[in-house]
Amino acid sequence: MEQNAIYELLAGVLGDGALGYNEHALEPWADVAPARIAEACRFLRDDPRLGFDQLMCLSGLDWDGFDETGKGKSTAILGYTDDGKPETSDRVGTGELGVAYHLYSHALRHKFTLRVRVPRDAATVPTVGGVWSTAQWHEREAWDLLGITFAGHPDLRRMLLDDEWVGHPLRKDYVMPDTWSGVPLQGQPYCANPFPVETGGPDQPAGDQPAEG
Amino acid sequence: MKLMYDFFTGQLGLDATGANISVASVMAVIMFTVMALCAIVLTWMERKVAGFMQSRYGPMYTGRFHGWAQAVADMLKILGKEDIIPAESDKGLFKFAPILVLLGSLLAWAAIPWAPDFVAADFDLGLFYIFAVSSLVVIGILMAGWASNNKWALYGAARGAAQMISYEIPLALAAVPVVMRAGSLNPSDIVIAQQGGIWHWNINPITNPFLFIAFFMYFIASIAETNRGPFDMPETESELVAGYHTEYTGMRFAFFFLAEYANLFLVSMIAAMVFLGGWWAPIPVLDRFIPPALSFIIKGMLLVFLNMWVRWTLPRVRVDQLMHLCWKVMIPVSLLCVVGAGVWMMALGQLK
Amino acid sequence: MASESTRVNVPGAVSGNGWHDQDHVPGIKSELLELNMGPQHPATHGVLRLLLQTDGEIVYKVTPVLGYLHRCAEKIAEGVNYKQWVVYTDRFDYLAPMCCNHAYVTAVEKLMGQEVPERAEHIRVAVAELSRIASHLIALATFGLDMGAWTPLLYCFREREEILNLLERISGGRMLYNYMIPGGVRYDVPNDNWVADVLDFVDLMEHNKLPEYNTLLTYNKIFIERTADVGVIDAATALDYGCTGPVLRGSGVDFDCRRDDPYSVYHKFDWQVQVGRGEMGTLGDCWDRYIVRAREIEQSCRLIRQALQQLPEGSYQALALKAIVKAPAGAAYTRVESAKGELGHYIISDGGQTAFRNKVRSPSFCNLQVVEKVGVGQMVSDLVALVGSLDIVLGEIDR
């Protein structure tokens, strides 16, 4: 089914819960009101015309500092300084958080993308773990790394990080701690190339020229 | 034995008690040496067999020729290892368990008749004694698992106890028809009853087909009794880490290791003794040229090889399937063998 | 980590098995045994930790605890540019890095709208399928090892060694290749008879080695006893838990990204998607998942043969090696069929050289979740079989 036709069906059910349809050449998506997302997902799964039986991916997003103009000038994330200390910044993150849902129907072979955006200080989205069980771990991961709370999730614990970890590292304003459990954390600045070479790489076989283009 | 006894009484002038004690001591030393030696040889052999099965070489460097000294080097290394006793373990039992496991198989070695009149403890209940003392191993395993205070070890011990106790039944039952045929529990008598070449061995299916079946019952049960694949429930290294000896290190671990191979060799020797004619060569003429002990050990080694072959070929069964096999298949079949062999022998007038 | 108070009603936690926490035997107080399987355990294929609650041999609750191999790959993706991040994809599924490379460069190319030369795509298919064979070999080998069969492990590693040698000759790396770049591959096919050697290997693999594994392991009676009817994942559960790849196909769902969501040049070749058929027991048991992998090796051999026999002439890179890659603003979710299942990248670009967000949907992560449901009520040995048959790799789960 065409993407906008799917959106029409969805908007028909959600009413004002469907916030808009974004036509994009690569991947159109529908914006949904956060509070209605579980309802939307349930409809998309259960309606025989849609039949989205697989949640391919659930991604937590942080839109803080995103360059809307498309020039690639988004605020850089904080890394490490040259001496291996975590970079700090006075900037306080203001952008919204979001969740993207990528659905697929095995029977009807079509895809659809939903997105929600929630304010940073009240980042709560209803869980869709009751619709697709696979969402539970994805949501735990989104909670762990981005601090998005999923209301109604049965087991919202940290997924990849330790239970005692402070903060949510995938947020754009996340500052790495100096130490953790008494262990000093050391890093390297991103993009520091230890092998600055003129052409090719150090492991480039002889006589193998890069192609034109 | 007679010769040795005569040597002690005649040449050294000892009285009967002194001579008996001396003979026993000499035999004990010999048995222990042979046992340690065979564990080393079998370790090396297992590696080479495994390598052969798995299209690789196995040890190749230590000692130049096909890594023959690898097992020796490993033993030396293991002697130098730190002896760790877990803090929360039951220390007394923890220390005693490996000794008990080793003791179980070592005691059974005493009653193996290596050659005519060359057996450490030649007594009439020999076969019964062998099965009885080798059951000590299960107590050792249970002790080790319990004393380690480790859940995996406990699992291994519980599985091991269930398995070994169960499989002792078909193991012993399989030997009963042989006892009936030989009319004796004395290992030497059982071997002597098979004199006269391969046709007179107990395994011959024409003489008595039930004995032939009993041999396979014995062989399968003996694999389970030695805790080797595909029945290595107490260890199951992919499930229980290392089973009952998870917490053991150094020399104590080596004791378990030693006991495993001593046990392997022991059950193979018993099979050779009970079913494959013990020290008799396949053709009576050869008895003049091949020393009886050599003939006996070759048979034992062939069975050990078979055992290793099975281990490196088959996947492991699950613990409930193992029990199913024992109680629902092997014990009935073994019982059938006992009854069938008896009827067969009565019908043909072979009973003694 | 999981205390009782924080765990509420996880689907799959069974209460109706006749278990009453106390008075299991009247008069004797008993409780479930908490068992820590992992992070250092031979059957967890890495640093997975399974928190079990068992009653003797029966498992009552499985709680996977992840994160022992977390390397912040997604955070790093926001700090390095597109080409620099290829090297991190190697580290996801380190048993099939070419597939991971392929997934990432496909995603970036889709975002860039970059055309890839035909020759490069053929090379990519060939190396990705070689990588898939290597990964499936490990899956078969370690699954056999979980079942206590040692010898197939060594046999499979022997063949994997050949694949590593072949991939080393084309990429320079034995395990982590960093071979594909957006717009092509890093090096052309070496001119030392590589293609002929690969074709020889593929023939050997298909006609000689696979039958050997089948005789030794696949149709072994004990192996079938251990795996048939064990760890049954039905199709509905598999879809619900987002299982993909051989796990999904083992449950009888006929789906393969290579065929049904085409990417690269897979549509040009003649091959079949392998689906579990419940031959030895219930559909979706461990044996089905095993046999799907074994048969996929065969199909990969066919793909490699076709990709290399039809290898077109021409360039193998659309962009110069040094060129800085920029993707126009936008977002796209791209998935490919990696060795373990559907490996997806959700990349949001703000128009610069660096991804604004790069979410990796790793197949093992989703496949593993199903043990919370299916592992319950099994024996400990069967849980080992189940985890083995899911063929997880922790580099991909923890990222």
C-alpha cells in the first residue's frame, strides 16, 4: 500500500492524534501525538489492510542542536579533549527527544515509519511493548541511552549500562564523567587520526590505485 | 605371586605373615606405578586420538617424537599450580573428595588378574569386589560437588550421582551371565574358563548370544560409569562449566583427572577380562610367544581406543535421556540377558 | 541486578507450573535456585549473562543481562564521519564483518543517493556471502559444541580458516576487514587467481564438506534427540519478538531481506530462501534453525559462484578513496540480511559529514529476547541448546 494511503487510514482513526505526514523522497514518515502512539501501533498491527506484524526498529532520538537547514551545522557532541579529559560545555540541551518506529508487514510487504516528539523535561511515551514484544528491549535501550520513559513498560531497567550509571549517554549534551566507581575514565578526541598520510592508507597494497570519481 | 611368595620365604627367610605383607607392598607399588603410568599414557593417547579424529596433529613438540612427553610436562606443571580452596567451601570434604575418587578406582585395580598367578588380591569374590569398590567414586563426586559450595558443581554432582548409581546396575548385570558361565566370581577363574582361543571367549555369539549382547550392555554402561562422552553428565563442559570439579585446581584436580583415566582403563580391562578372554591370545598358538600381560593390555587398549572414538564422535545426551536409556532400555535388556543366558546354558548343558 | 521488586509481570515468566514457593514437599521449605549463567560461561557465546531461576534441572525464569561488551558505537557514530565509522561496523558481528560493512555502506549510499558500480556490488556479494558462510560455520560448530560434539567444531574451523585466508587476500585483514566504503570497495579483486580459488573452495564446501557435517552431526541420532522438539519458537512468537534471519526462517516464515527487500545485486542471481520444515519434530525447533543455516551455506555457495562468474569489468569504486562523504539531510532506515538476521541502520543526516544519529538494529539483540519467553519451562541443557541455536554474537547485541 502507498505510504500516504496508510497515513490516510491512520489519520482516520487517530483524528487529531495524527499530527502530520511528511513527504520525503527517501522515507516518508507520520508524526503522531506521543500519547496516542500505542493506539496507533495497535491499529496498524491489527487492521487487516495494514497488517504490520513486525516492528523492525525502535529508535530513540535526541533532536537537540539539530541543524534544520540541512547544512550539516548541528551542534557537535561532547567528546574528549586532547589530554583525554571529558569535554565540558555550559550549553544546556533544549531540543526535543523523539522516538521513531519502523514497521513492516510480512504479509503485505509494505513499510511505514512513525515518529513522535516529546519535550526534553517530560519525555514520556506510552509503551508499545504490548503490541510487539520486541519493543520491550528496544524501549529499555532507549531509556538507558536517551532517558525516554516508556509509560506502562513492565520492566524499564537499564539495558546496556550498569544499573548505577548516571545520565543517558546518547543525549547530545551528555558529559562523560571523570570517574566511575573509582575508575578514572580516559578517552581520546574523536577524529584524531594517528596515521596522517598523504595518499592512500598505510595498508594499501602497492600498485592499487584509487579509482577516479 | 607364588614365585614372589617363595622368594620372600625362601631367599629372604621371612615367615608367612611377613612374606604376605611384603608381597602386598610390592604389588601395591607396582599397581600404583602402573596406574600413574597408564594415566599419563592415556592422556597422551587421548590427545592423539582426538587429533586424529579431528584432522589435526595433537601434541607434536614436547619430547620430540609426537609430543610423547606432553602428559609428563602437564603433570609437572599441574604440580606447581596453586592449590585453591574456596573460602566458603566445606574444607574437610573438599580435600578428601579427590582422594576418595582416586581410591575407588585404585582399590579395584587390586583384583585385576594381569597374568596367570599375577594378581594383587586373588580372592573368590573378586568381580563382586571390583564393582563394589568402584562405587566409591560416586561418593567422592558427590562430596566434591557438595563441598565446593558452587551451584554448577552441585549440579554436576547431582547428575553424576544419579547417573553412576543407575548405570552400576546394568554394568553389574551384564557381568552376571559370565559369572554363570564360569561358575565363579574369581577373576582368574573367569579368564581361565575362556582358554582356547577366540572361539572360547565369552563374547562369541555362537556359544551364547546373550553373552554377546551383554558385552555391549557392559560397554555402554562402562562409558557412563567413567563419565565420558556421550555420557559426561557430571562434567558437561558446555553446560556446567566443569561440573563437580569446577572449583578444583592443581594437584587435587589432577587426582580427578588421574582417576578418570584410571577408571577408563579399569573398565576396559574388566571388559577384556570378562568378555574378551583376559590374558589369552586369540589363537592358542600365540600364547607361547605373547606374554599374557601384554595380550591383556592390548585388548584393554583397544577398548580404550573404542571408548575415545565414541567420545570424539558423538554429541552428548541430555540427562533425562540418559536416565531413560538406563532404566527403560539397558536394565531390561541386561535382565533379559541374565535370564536368557541361564536358559540357554541350561538347554545346552553348559552350566557348571 | 534484577531484584524481585523491580520485576513486574514480564511476559514469559511462568507462574502456573504448579510451583508454590514454599511447601513444594509438605513440611519442607524450598525455594528456587538462582543461577548465574555467565558472563563467563562456555555456553553463552561471549559475555552474555543469563540470570536463571531453576528448580533442579527445570528453568523457571530467564533474565538476560546485557552490556558487558558495550562500546558506545552509536555515540561514536555521532562523532566520526561516515567513512571512519565503517571500521566500527566490523566490530558488531565480528564473525561476519563483511555483512556488517555491507549493511552500513548500503545505508549510507541510500542516504547519499550514490550509485555503486556493478563490479563493486558483485565483489560485495561474494565477500559478504563468504563471510556469511564463515559465520554459519561457527554457528554450526558452536551449536554442536553446546551439544557436546567436539569434532564438528574443528572441522568447521578448518573450513573457516580457508575463508579467512581468502578474505585476507582481498582485504588485508583476517577478521576485521574494513573493506567496503561508501561507493564501492576498498580494493579490487587481487590478480593472483583469487576468483578461481574462491570458486574451488565453494565447490569443495558444497560437494564435499557439507555432506561431511551432515553425516557427522546433522543426522546423528543423539543430535536429533537433543535438538528436535526443543526450544520451539512458533511463527507468531518469532514475529512478535522481532526475530529475523535463520531464527525466523527456522520458524517457517518465508522471508529473506535479500529476496523480499532487495538491495545490492541479489535479484540478479538464482537461489532459494531456505525455510524450516519441521522435519525432525515441531516446526521452529532447534534442529530447524540449525538446518536452515546448514542449507543457507549451500545457497551462499551458489550466490558466490554466480557473483564471481558474472563479475563485470569496470571500476570498483564510484568515489575516490580520499573523498569526504556527505549525505544530504534526511533520514532512512535500511536493512540488509546479515548472517544473523536483519541488520538495520537508521541514519539521520543533517547534511554534514557525520551522522546526526545512527541507530543500529542488530539481529542478535532482537533474537535473544525470545529466550525470556521460550526458555521458561525448559531444562538447563535445553536452554543451552536454545541459546546456541539462536546463534547470537555479543558484539552485535551490546554494540
